[in-house]
Amino acid sequence: MKNNGSPAPLFETDEDRTWFRVTLPIHPAFDPNAQGEFLITPHIEQKLALLIKGLVVSDHVDDQVVIMMVRLLLFLEDKSRSKTQLLERIRLKNHNDNVKRYIEPLEINNIITKTIPEKPKSPKQEYRLTEKGKLLLQKL
């Protein structure tokens, strides 16, 4: 269970150990209550977080920031997205501080890139994974 990212089983018993109960929590990817939430197993999130911590050099990177970066990378896995889409996905407003904290370190470290680098302020600007970013996700 641990290897596939499932939550740990819960074991219960009475003091005399005359009975026991094992609860196997549902894997997050199969949770019907998730409603569009990220279906990231703790195993994948942890593995990606360690990889990102080793690659991203920034003063603003703590564990929570790294987890949000992981979610951004997984959101970019299938197509490019605008900065507004990226920040909304992690439930943040399109504010300059959020861009500096979550998007810029990934861009500076060549994990994501702008789709129109010659026009950084273009309203059509989006971000996509670089080859380095794709390789990072393949390591899972």
C-alpha cells in the first residue's frame, strides 16, 4: 500500500486483544469526494518534491511552496497554461508575489518556460514544461 501511495492501514484492538479491526482507507485517486481536486498520491508528491528541492534555487522555497510547484508541474503535464490558470489551480490570485514565489523559480531553473519568450507581457502568454520539466515528471 505504501508503494502505491495509499494511506497507511489503521489497526485497532481491545486491551485483552480478543478482537482487532483493520481499516484500509481509500486511495486518494479513487476518492469520489475529490471533485476535480488533484489526484496526487502522497508517494508521487513526496518524490517530486524531493526532486524539485534539489533543482530549484530560490529564497522563497519552503515545503509548502514545493508542494504547490509539484501541483503546477502536474497541471502542465498535458498542455500549456496561462499564469492565471496556474495560480487558480493552486487556489491563489494572479498577484505578482504569487508569480514570484511559485512560477518564477520554476522558470529560472528551466523547468517551465514561456510559450512566447520574445513577448513576456503578451496577453496570450502561457507556460509549458521544458524538456527538463518533462524528464522530472518521467522520473516518477
